[in-house]
Amino acid sequence: MATYKNLYADQGSTFIENINVTDSSGTALNLNDYAVKSQFKKSYYAETSYNFDIAILSNTQIVMCLSSENSNNISPGRYVYDVTIVDNCDNAQRIQEGILQISPGVTK
């Protein structure tokens, strides 16, 4: 089951979130043979989605990023997001999900 975590980002600023990946028992999961993907959108059923930039930092840690340029082009508001890992056999597992709140910026 995925971890639920709300995230907060400022429009026009760089957003970075580190995720330590564990299995259901809390043991660190080795990400050597996994790909990672993550998106957010206004609702679960919205057609328009945005991608986080994702990197695997170590065997057990992922970093999600949204550049200041990209966040500046996204309307402020509430979004839903999730992070999924996929192994070599195309088995997918959602590891984190929640609400992403993007607050408006003044300086452009």
C-alpha cells in the first residue's frame, strides 16, 4: 500500500522531494531493477497531467523535482499526485500518493 503524503510547492520556485522507498514491512527496497514515474493533475479524471522529473539517488532513495520554470507555468491550486515504481517484468507498484498544493507567486 502506498504512503500518503501531502506536498506543498511555490509557483515559480524549484520543488524537491526525497523519498526513501520501503516495502510493506518497512524494509528498504532495492531499486536497482526499477524505473520510476510520477505525475500530478487537477483530479484523478483530468485529461491534462504534468510530470515530475524523477531520479534514483541510491538503491533505496528517489528524488522528485519540479523546476522553477515548470512550476511557474502551472496554475496555482490543488492537485493529486502519485509515484509509481515499475520492475523489469512491468509489474507496477504505487509507493506514494497525496495532494500537491501549489501556492501562487508574485515575482515573475
